[in-house]
Amino acid sequence: MSSKDGFSAEEIFTRQTGYAYNDFIILPGYIDYTPDEVSLDTTLTHNIKLKSPFVSSPMDTVTEAEMAIGLALWGGIGIIHYNNTIEKQAEEVRRVKRYENGFINKPKVLSPQHRISDIDIIKAKYNFSGIPITEDGKLNSRLVGIVSNRDIDFEHDRSKPLAEVMTTDLLVAHEGITLNEANKVLKTSKKGKLPIVDDKGRLVALMSRSDLLKNREYPLASKDDKKQLRVGAAISTKNEDRERLEALYEAGVDVVVIDSAQGNSIYQVEMIKFVKSKYPEIDVIGGNVVTEEQCANLIKAGVDALRIGMGPGSICTTQTTMAVGRPQATAVFRTARFAAKHNIPVIADGGIANIGHISKALALGASAAMMGSMFAGTNEAPGDYFYENGVRLKRYRGMGSKEAMEAGGNNRYFAEDAKIIVAQGVSGAVMDKGSLNDYLPYLIQGLKHSFQDMGVRSVKALHDSLRSGELRFEIRSAMAQREGHVHDMYSYKEPQFM
């Protein structure tokens, strides 16, 4: 018997019973530091690091560009769903990559003959203004002006040519200027945009003051080597998605998730090998898997990370309908333990309803948590709000629901040609959670407090403590679970994000 109180994860999660997150508790450690000293830096894949261990699920009611942008700004990453056309998914990826840059290498450009109404269209679609004007309205053409909001805000005639309103007295920088030098020019000039031109005055890039402000306000932001926000996208195992993959590559996607409810298949293995051979710059997350044997096949195929979970999501019915899957806590521990031997990170996908569940997923060896319901209902999630019984809600549906499968989600269930659809999820609604700019800081701070209570300062320290047996666990009875939540109250008000 161990001399330490509680039990190691090895003692608990290698027995006959499978456990969910609520079935166990983590025993406290020793505190000699503040929550602000905790680091949540983690590894998403072989090549991608994150400042926050949050990943949004590739669901059509969870992740499009707005969600991916919001998550990336706070150190996580969003995975754009594929229940849309190839062009639409690629455009969502481009929106994220264009949102915050060092140098904007492909800025929107117009000609002097375009109208103010053309500026209005760009602003409505991309939510930015400050459009450079070149002789023929194309990049690598001679720069002749720029149009900002102050040039057109009070113009009633939106059909007026840009030649009549554009600013022609321009501050420019020349090609070859470093990012730091260009930042200094923007800071001292107090201009909103800084065009970058070559020795013949042709526009080659653009810099934005708003990007400098974002850099200051979002120090955790997940960025690539070009200072663009990180973003992922989902693809299926179908051969037709090789065309989708090409479009995503051209759009600048950082990582693809091969989206299958049961990832241990020849179809996924072939797709992994194709991605790694054709687009080695793109990292691949394989899954979903829940057993060591499944992990072994996908690791052998060349994945850069694994997605863990089969049926634990709040809107998923796979375990009930198909009688296949695994309780999520056991699945995360067993797969993470196996994958760590091959230096492959795992992402815990599903079954997460609060900060404590995120902590438990990481404590069992996951490097990040993928969430759907936790992010559904935020301002940044796709869809419109509606009211039901006076409560403000947003639609949320599983990708295995009848509605999502009819829209294309059946690709992940190998059911795209089926005449009869067998749903493995439901559609519903979740409460309004407000903006990610309020919600994510809450999750980050709560997770840091949890780490402090466990007595660890980082994700790496947590994993080291798990594998050494220093981190201790206990199983909770049904009454212990009830005791650990609010009870014996006549009434109470839950915290905003609980």
C-alpha cells in the first residue's frame, strides 16, 4: 500500500471500471506561489504551442472565424467546421489569418474608379477600413492614395468615385523595412495605416495601427512565424476533401483535424499519410480515438496530435445509440499515457462542462481541452440569439444530430451515402454566455487557481506529477458528488459562467 494519501492515476484508471470526470476528485497539494505565477503554456501538436489550453470544436454552431479569432487572441485556437462549401471554409480561415498581422501581405486594394459603396461592402464583410488605392486596383501596382473612415464618413453620395475623396499625401515605408522599424514609424506618425512600397512606388504590403494595439492588449495571442493568428480546420476522410485541403492550405491553415467519430479506420490512415506527404507544413490531428490500439494506428500513420473522446459530449448519443465508446476520464488517461511514449500530445474532446473538468482532463495527461458547449452561446459562436421563456439562448447542435448530418455532418460518421440517417446527437439550445473577452479571462484565472490548489505551476509540472505518482486521486461516491456541489439551499444564484 502507498504511504501517500489517496491513489495514483495508475491505480485508479487501469481497473475494470471506466470513469467520467465527475467520478473522481484530485487531492490538494502544497501552495507556495500565487495563481498569477501559474503558466498555462501547452503543446497542441508537435509544432504548435499555445498559451492557453483551449480548443473550440469544429461544430457548425460553435466555430467559424469570429470564434477562432477570439480564441487565438486569448492563447487558444479554433477549428473551423466543414459543414459548408470549400470556398466558405477557406474564406473563414483567411478571415482569421488576415485579422492580425505584422505585415498584411495581401491587403484589400481598390482603384480610383471604384466607388465609396465598394468601401462599404469591404467594411461590412471584413470589418476593417483604410483601403489603399492603386492605379489599377491591384497589389503590386503604383500606390496613388488611401481612403480611411474620416475621408468618407460624412459623404452622403456613396456612388462618388474614390479619386474624389482619397488622401494623396501619403506616409509610406519602403520594402525591406523590418517589423520593429515599421512599428516605430506607425507609433510616431499617429497614422492608422502604413503602406509598404517598392522602389517604383508599387504597393507590396500594409501595416495597421490597430494591430499594434491588439499586440498590446492580447499578449497571449497564438501566432505563427508571420505574426498571423493561428487557426485550424476540419476535414473528412473522403477523397473529395483533398480538394478542400488544397484550398485550406492556400488560405494559410495551421493545422487540420481529421473529423471522424471513430478515427481508427483505413480511410483516416490514408488521409493522414496524404496530408503529411503533400502538405508537410500542415500539422494533423487524428481521431477521435479512446483506446491505446486506436492511438497506435494513427501514430504510426504520422499524426502530430490525437483527439480523444467517443460519445461524452453533452449533445452526443453515440455511446447509447451505437453501444460503443469509453468513459472520458479513463479514455484520456489511457490514451495520453500511451501517446506520451511517442511524444504525441492528446486533446480531450467532450464531456467538459466547467473549469474543474478542464483541470481534470489536463491532470489525466491531456495537453488541451476541446470544447463545444462551453463556447456555444457566446457572442462569437455562429447563429442568432432568441428568447425562450424569457431566457436568451443560442442554437447548439451535435454534428451527429439529424439536422447537422443532413447539412453535411454525416461525413464524419461514414454515412454520407446512407439512405437512412441514424442520428448520434441532438439539437438544442444553450444560454447566452456573453463575449469571449469576458469569458476566457474567467476560464484562464479559474484554471490557474485550480493548478495552485493542486500544487503545480504549469501543465508540464502537472503531467510530471501525474506520471511520477505524486498527483493523488480518489473516487467519489454519488453522495460525495452531491456534497461537492451546492446543496441544502432554499434558493441560490449561480455565478455568471458556472
